[in-house]
Amino acid sequence: MASAATAPPSPGKLKRIVAASLIGTTIEWYDFFLYGSAAALVFNQLFFPDSDPLVGTLLSFLTYAVGFAARPLGALVFGHYGDRLGRKKLLVLSLLLMGGATFAIGLLPTHATIGSAAPVLLTVLRLVQGFALGGEWGGAVLLVSEHGDARRRGFWASWPQTGAPAGQLLATGVLSFLTAVLSEAAFTGWGWRIPFLLSGVLVIVGLWIRLSVDESPVFQQALAQAEARKADPTAPAEKMPLVAVVRHHWRDVLVAMGARMAENISYYVITAFILVYATTSAGVSKQTALNAVLIASAVHFAVIPLWGALSDRIGRRPVYLIGAVGVGLWMFPFFALIDTGGFGNLLLAVTVGLVLHGAMYAPQAAFFSEMFATRMRYSGASIGAQFASVAAGAPAPLIATALLADYGSSTPIALYVIAAALLTVVAVAVAKETRNRDLADIEPSGAEPSASRAADAHTV
């Protein structure tokens, strides 16, 4: 039986909470992915013009990777205050930071105007983006996870995850439209700024919706219990969330990091590096590559809640393993299809890749949330997710581009993704199943209470 704190809210209230998380994450991912697409398409010309084209792309992706380097810091800072002050306040702050940095990129002078200061300023703004996104993900998925009940948590918590393909869809759609209606000279000269400036409007909408929802009841209950312990002179002092995570949940953090490897690496190879590979090696136009990612992202958006619902029925681990194994097996066919140069094959390659990625990404929100106790959940989930991104998503396009430059073949890139898939399979295989845990009952040690173990024994 769910505790009072975890009793499901009314359907209307839950939908508003899901909408607030989804719209906010969509905007944040739009901002983040917009940079990645621009890095592949124009930033090498605008900010690194003295380099040859492939080296310029490498440098452009290097600034892209810098954003990932800031994500662990964002996870630490936002996780700490999110576990102390609440999820909602930190989500509002992350949205403001991300939107402000993205809007500023749209106003940034290029190398032709201010010289070497341009890539420096671009890198600083990318750091702000990464810092904000490092704190966004954990808060968004927890706000939904902690409002719902265990029976359908995988489904509802997967909706904030659709913010990634929705943001990718929005960013790619805007860029695709602009490259279609503008000449290459116009797009390179000023058209690329439009999507970044649009972020200002999107942030206003996101803030209006996000400010209208309530704080997580599970967190409110945990906060009240913490305040009561403070008033008791015999009770031990509460440890900082980071210290508590390292002491009680270090195994869970390692599992989360391992689980993220294939998910993160495959996603950025499929959606970011593909714009380089398809245009340079397969002879596909920028417009064609963008259109393929656009359509595939729409399918990705649609399948994530389905994978999340399946994780409620058969468990988080089985669904996650389907995605990890599937992505590993798909890599060689993925590149073989792209090499044909046909749009249909390109679309099939990207779509199947993203559908398999969704099997990992959909249950991830509930899976990671169910690993950690409430007063360290924001920190634990964020640290596990974002520290992995430094080794996974951050260098993925950079490594893939370097492998392509060195070997002139997709084979080393496919092997790179397969190695990540094997690591994820091992991490998820050794993890405990978390489906049906009551988030209010998870012990600080990470041990599962008897009631939750009993709940795990039956199939919903």
C-alpha cells in the first residue's frame, strides 16, 4: 500500500505536473541540442575559420563537449540545494540559466568581428548551458516520480524524458526550415541566430507553466521529518546530500553511470555525429540529414512513453537491457544503411537507432529515482546521470569524428558504441530491480523495505 505521501494525485493535477516537467525539459534540451546541431553545421566556419573543415568541426565539437564538462558541477550544486530546498525552486533557476545563455549565443559576435574572443565567449556560454542542464534533469524527473505512485511510475516519469527528442525535434525542425528557405550564405551570415533568439520566448512560456505546480509531496514529507529531527537534541545531525550519497548509495551511483554509457554515447552518435558522417562520407546534403533526424525524433518521442509503460509491467532492467543489446547489434547495419546515400535507408537507420535508444532512456527516470532515498535523491540521480555524461555523451561526437578522420571508416565508430553497450549491459545486469518501490519508504542505506520487496514479487 502506498503511503499518504505517495498516494497518486488527481489525474488533472498529475497531468499539469507532467506538462510542467515536459515543457521545461523540452526547452532546455532544445537549447542544448541547438548548439550541437549548429556546431556540426556552421560553428566551424563562424568561430574557427582558420582551420581546415574537419579540424574546424573537431574544434567546434570540442566546445560542444565543454558543456558536458559543466554538467557534473550543475548536478552537485543543484542536487545539493534541490535536496535541501526543494525540486521546484531549482527547476525554475535552471530554466532561466539555460535560456539566458542560449539567447546570448544568438547575439554573440563571430570570429570575423572580434577575433579569438568569439570562441572564448562561446565556450563560456556553453559552460553555463551545461551547468544548467546538469541540474535540470534530476529535478524534472523527480518532480513527476515523487508525485505519482509505483504502479505507473515508469510511464509518467518517462514523459519528462520525451523532452529530449521533443527538444531535438524542435531544434532540428527550426534549423531544417531555415536551411530550406534561406540560401547557405544567408543562413551562415545571420539565419543561424534565429533559433537561439527564439529561446527567450520559449523560456517565458516554460516559466509560466513551471511556476504553477506544487512541490513534491514526498520531498515535503521528508523535509518535515528532517526538521523534526533537528529539534531533537538526541538525533544525529543530517549529513550533506553528497556525503550521504557517497556513504550510502555509491553502488547505485556506479550502476547509474554504467547504465548511461550506451544510452548517452549512442544518442549523440545517432543525432549529432550523423550530421557530419552523412554529409562528408555518404554525400548526403545537410537538408536531407536534418530531415532524417527530424522524422526519427518524432518517432522517438512517441515510443518513449510506450517503453516506460512496458517497464511498469516487466521491470526497468529487462526494458533497459533490450535497448542496450539492440543498440549494440544495430551499429553495423546503421552505418551500412547510411553509406548507401539514400534518404529512405538513412531514415531507417536513424529511426531504428532512436527506437532502441528509447528502451534505455524511457525507464531511466524511474529506475534512477527508485535507487535513492528522498533527502539525497536529487543529488544521487543527478550525480549518477551527469558524471557519466562527461565520459559518454561529451566526447562521443568528438571521438567519432576523430576516428573517422584517422581511419576513414565507420567500423571503429561502430565498435566504440558496441563497447559502450557491453558496459551498460554489465551495469544493468548487476543492478537490483526497482519497479514498484515506494519512494517514501526507501531506506537511507539504499536497502529495500519488506513491503517493497513484496510488491516487486507480483506483476502489475
